[in-house]
Amino acid sequence: MTTPQAQEVPVTVRVFSQRFSSTPRGARLSRHLALYELDRWGIGYGTFASDAAAHIVAELAANAATHGRIPGRDFELTLTYASKPFTILRIEVADTRSERCPEVAPFEPSAEFGRGLLIVDALASRWEVLDRHPLGKTVRAELDL
């Protein structure tokens, strides 16, 4: 007599990774391509997940192009979509500057900058800054879908 084996649940993981120039144009292109890829994966334009991901990618890419920029070096966007056992969208933006982002803190209403990480903090289920080897950092944000 044989014992019934536990049925394995297949895991679907989709990954998109692309380098972009550390310029405003590269940041804008990264957001457009992220939305296109998410739509291909079934996360349609205009949904909460798509809109939240667009805002997160826009903020992190703008930070990489503005504050993480080293002339001649690109930043990298990686999207990972795993649908089982939990549906998670991971957004990672890596740049070559090693200085860490400031912690999320209250900002002055009249300040010109400083709201980007507040937006990421409000939209993402969780986010963190990781060291990137051999140099740089990666800002990772996750959305529980």
C-alpha cells in the first residue's frame, strides 16, 4: 500500500529586469515599461496594484536618477511577481551610490523635496534599503496583492 503524497502547488514567478540611464528620461521610461510589463502579467492599467506600482517605481527611479546618480552609471529596475502561495509584487531599484536614503521623517510643507519615500511608505506593504555588492544600494518595496 502506498501513501498519498502531498500535492505540490506550482509556483509562478515572473521577472522583469532592465537597466536605465540615470536621467529623468530613464526614470520616466522605467515607469512606462513597468506598467507595460505588469499589464502583460495580468495586472491591468488603472487597477490599484498597477497605480501603486507606478507611483513606487516613479519615486524610486527618480531618487536613483537624482540622488543615486554617478556619471556614466545606470540604475536597474527589477520587478518580481510571484502568484503562489501568496501574491506579491516586488519592486527593486538599484543604483551605484552607496549612501543610504534618509529615514522617512516629517517634511516641511513648503519644502521642494522630501515626499518621495513618504509615498513609497504609504503605498508599499513593506520596504527596505539593502547593500548592493560590490557597490551601491537597492531599495526594495513589496506590494501584497
